[in-house]
Amino acid sequence: MHRMYKQALLLAAIGAFAIPGLAAETYKVTAEIRHADTVVDTPTLVVRDGVPGQVSINGESGYRLRVTVTSPEEGELDVAAKVDTHKGSVSTSVTTGIGKPMALSAGELGLSITVEPAGS
């Protein structure tokens, strides 16, 4: 009986990811990190709705990029992003549309981000 209960829970969990609307959305985040008009890197992250994603690169041109994407309403995205480099940091929290690029800068450090559904 106990084994059947575990199997039923496993099937329910698998089914939740197979039913649209119950599974968390997954997004592809394409970024461009710039310093003094020079592109430092163009990382791409895949993140789940509400789950922070991060990429870190060591070295002289290293950086740490953190991004969280949540979807409060159909077609809208809340994007929180922060990039840290040895030359400075820049962060933002904005509401944008799917596929609409956003850009920010602080001094010579710049960050551009576009968020799309992960399958695109």
C-alpha cells in the first residue's frame, strides 16, 4: 500500500509538469554586458518563473549576472537583474513585455536583456 501511495504521488508530480498552466514557465534570458562601449560577454540563461538564475565568470573580464523573471499577468514580465564586475555593478527591476529588449547603464557599465519563452 505504501509503495502504491509513492507511485501515485510521483505520477501526480509528473502530470503537473505535463499540464499547461500548472507547470512553471521557463524563459530564455539573453543578455549583453558592456563596459565603455566594449562588449564584455553575451550570456544566455534559462530560468524558471520566480527562480533566480545566475552565471559567474572568473578572471579580469569576469562578472556575475543574476536574473529573476516572474510573470504577474499574461504577456507581462517582471525582471530583476544585477551584474557585478570588478569595474562596478548595475541592477534593475522592471516590468516589460515578452521579447522586448531592456537596457540600463551606470557610468561605463551597461546591461541589455531580452526575455523570451524558452522554446523560442
